[in-house]
Amino acid sequence: MTDTTHSSTGASIADKTDRLEEIIAQLEDGDLSLARAKELHTEGSTLLEELETELEIGDGEIIEHE
């Protein structure tokens, strides 16, 4: 088990998705302390919110991000 904290700042959508999959795998494995599971849950929730924002389709308009 790797006990590293990842920062999603500046990460690509693919990087965030990959990290989210790693988090899910670790949580499903169940070989974690409750504290570590909570940390991963928090990180995963943050990544999910970021991905939802980045991938939001909205009303069909094209939106350019700077």
C-alpha cells in the first residue's frame, strides 16, 4: 500500500481519472486504517467534484477555459 498524497492541481482529466481509480481500488481492498480510508474518501470526493466541473456539458454551449 502506498501512502502518498496526490495533488490534483494542474492534473489532466486522465490523471485525475487514473488517481480516482487507484483510490477506489485501495478502498475496495479494505486493507486500510479508518483514518486512511477517510483521507482517501476526501481526496476522491474532491477529484470527483473537479472532474464533474471540468466535464460539465451545460446547455450545449462551447466554453473555453483559460
